Amino acid sequence: MSDQTEIIVHPVSPKGGRKVTVHALGVDVDLGRAHTPRDVAEFLRRAGLEDVDLSEDGPITWEGGGPEVWKRPDA
């Protein structure tokens, strides 16, 4: 992902799930709303980004908590 591809998993929404977006080549793409890390991996696979490290040490920016956070703190 040396072309400055950015993968962002947004905070848990009030309706549940976390929006997943990719920014590459000057374009932002909404990949969908994930409810588990498996969903994130599947969205990335469909976008042609296979074998992405889903940990907090990987290339993904996890906003509002890492890959273990799937519920809002106030829920």
C-alpha cells in the first residue's frame, strides 16, 4: 500500500456497526458498515486489498477504539 492508501474504520455509529472507508489515488470510497473484524477483512478483500493486518499495529486507522470495539461505550 505504498501508493498512500489510507484505510479508516470509523467509531461505532448510533445505529451500530463501524463505517469502513478507503482513500486511494485521491478518491474516498465507503466500503460499508462492519459489525466485526471479519466484515472489515471481507470489505478490504472485495476492494482488492487482501491480507491486510487488522491489528492496531497494522495500516488501518481505528477511530474510536481498536478492532475489539464494536459497541458504543454508552450502550
